[in-house]
Amino acid sequence: MGASLPEAFGTVEEAPLARVDVEMPQMGESIAEGTLSRWLKNVGDDVKRDEPIFEISTDKVDAEIPSPVSGVIAEILVGEGKTVAVQTVVARIETEKGASIVPVAPAQAPVAAPPVAPAPMAPASPPPAAARPAVTAPAAATHTLVPHSFEERVRTRSSPLVRRMAAEHGVELAALTGSGIAGRVTKKDLASFLETGAAGAPTLPAAVPPPMIVPAADAHAPAATVWPGDVVEPMSKIRRLTSDHMALAIRVATHVTTVHEVDLTRLARVRARMKAEFEATTGQKLSFLPFIIHAVVATLKRHPIMNAVVNGTDIIFRKRYNIGLAVALEPTGLIVPVIKNAEDLSLSGLSKAANDLALRARTKRLNPADVQDATFTISNYGTFGSLFGTPIIPVGTTSILGIGAIEKRPKVVTGPDGEDTIAIRTCTYLAFSFDHKVVDGADADRFVADLRKTLENIPEQGF
């Protein structure tokens, strides 16, 4: 990804200038714009260097942006809810010592393959449909992009999700004019272009069924009537991103869910025995989650199709095990940070990574790289008391595991002599959603049965 937040603003030098420009930072190599979602400071407020002063939403992540210097907020140039290009000046800070920013180009990471993981973090929503310019395929002679220009970069690179959608449907992004910065084509623009059959849009095969769900802001969705006394609130940025991504995810994958009950009595006993020493040694609370992540990774290695991604008519079998963890945000929202290379981490490493990502997700301190490249996702909705659900498969993966509430239940247990008795056992339901285009039901059940066996027969010393 790009430079760290302070580096993205530039370097601080002593100069006679009294005011410092604060710019919209580039939160990752492929991100060309950001939405200023909320100001944390007002004009006249004192700020310290590295103190958060505003929040932004990008195609990848919500984040708090720190002040590059200490001083006083002198001007706010971009209001809440406005989407602007990176490097746009959004505010100016008056400094006590006249420190100024010398702009520098953010360090860029090598160009990598398009991300496949972020479940809720779809590309930023464009303005409402009524104000959005129509996405059209212009005549060949109407416009030529200057190679390597800012306009060319944002339009042809767009976001990884848009590029992947365009590739799947055979659309040339450079031939479209969208509603983003410099005509950048957003996901909504491309979806509208495909669904309305605009000139030049590819014809989908007759066998492809119509979309099951339309995005919440889709102009074709029937309008609801507002009754007297109703309260109308616009969706937050994170709510719109989640809505759009879920609608896309349900279209892309052929969803089927299978549910298995798992007896975690042995695991609960091992965890209870390890808990005190583990917490004293690592400073981390020992939950059931790191045990489950460890078992999932081991099981994925034996069932590689569950750690794969569909690429047109090809299947890419991932050899890295990047586990996305769905995190609920307050007051509303969902994000999926990713534990990278989980196969290399111990139980304590998994626990530390999961706790760190969850904390940074809830305090808006995630970086774009933290929500990219998941190969498999776990949704632990059981923490809210849910027994089981039918989780939606994130775009770019083939499966997702939902963990229900872990609780004690009366179960029939057969003793050594064959006699059945009622016993109290610690159990949970594992709900496994898979893409039936590439995963057969029998294979999905074999995977969950293998995972269940791994969890129910955990070694007494733990993993």
C-alpha cells in the first residue's frame, strides 16, 4: 500500500509560513478519491500533531486522519459528505512556529493482483442517481486519455472491484465516462451501464438469470412512500458501502448453506485449563476464536477448493490462508479485516491478530491493506446470541463460515457399554455458505465434517 498517514502529507520543515495545508491523503495505491465523512475538530480548535482531526471513507476503509502538525484549525475547506480527489486541500492549520509541509509523493507499493477479499467494503457510492451523469460509451474520436496522466490513472485503474467486474463482462473502462473524479467509473456506474443495456454494453448469455437483489440506491428500485410521522435518514457511508457490496455478492455467487452441530466440550475444557497461563504470558484473553481459526486453516489445506476464487472459467487455488473476520461496528456497519498468512501463526499469534484487528476496526484505525486479500471468511455472530444464520459469501472467495452461540445443551451420549444417557455438553452450530458454481454440496459437507472432527478431537495440550 502507500505511505503511512503522516508520510502521506509530507515532511515537516521550519519555514516562515504560518499556515499548513492539510490534504486528502491517498490511502493506498489504487485509491484516487475519498469522502470526508466527519470533522472531529472545528475552526479555532487546538490540535496536536498526530491527533485525529477528520474521518474519511474510501473504496477500501473508513479511517481517522491525524493532524500533520500542532496548531489551530484556521480554515475548513471541504464539508462533511463531500468526495474529493486525493491531495485536495481540505483544511489549513495555523502553527505556532510557522511549520510548513513540503509535499512529497507517497511511497507506492508494487502493483499487485486485484484484491479479492473485503466483504463489506465495496467501492465508494457515487452521488444520487438523479444527479449522476449518465455512463455512456463515447465515440472513438471524442476523447483520448494522456498516458500516465491523473485522469488516465483514475479512470483505467479505478478500484480493484470495478476492474474485476469490467473484466468479467468484457467492458473497457477507458471507453466509459463515469461520475467519479476525472470521469472515474465507479461500481454503480458500471452496474448501471450493464443493467440498462447502454450502447456498447456486452450482452449477457441468455442462461444468466436476472439479478436477485438490486443495490439500495438503484434507480430502478421501487420508491417507498413516506407516511406522516415517519423519519427519513440518509444511509451513512459505511451503510451504503455494505449495502452495495452485499447486493453484488449475492449476485456473483450461487449461495447454498449447510449447518452442522459441533460438540466443543473437549475444546472448552482445554481452553479453561490453558486460559490463566495464556493470559498471564501473552496479555491476551483466550477466546474460542483462535482455536477455530487454527482448525479452519488446517482443514482448508485438506479441502483446497474452499480456499479458492473463481476467475472467469478458471479456478485459482490460493496457497496463502488469509482469514477475514467480520466485525460489527457501532452504531451500525460491518467490516472484514483480514489476518494475513494465518497458517504461519501460533494460537497466541492468532489471538493477538484477531484482537488487534477488531480493536482497530472499531476505532477506525484500519489501513486499506487490512481489509484486502481474504481467501476465507469467518463471521462470529454467535457473540450476539444467534444460533445460526446463512452468511453471504464475500466477493472473490468461494465460502464463508458462520459460528453460532456457544452454549451448554442437553445431549444424548452413548457410554462405553452402549447405554444412552443425557449429558450436558458445550455445543455450537457451524453454518457454512458456499458457491455452488464450483463447490458441490457433498464436498461442502465433507469440509464441515472434517472441521467438526478437528475441533471435537483437539489435543489436550491444545494446538
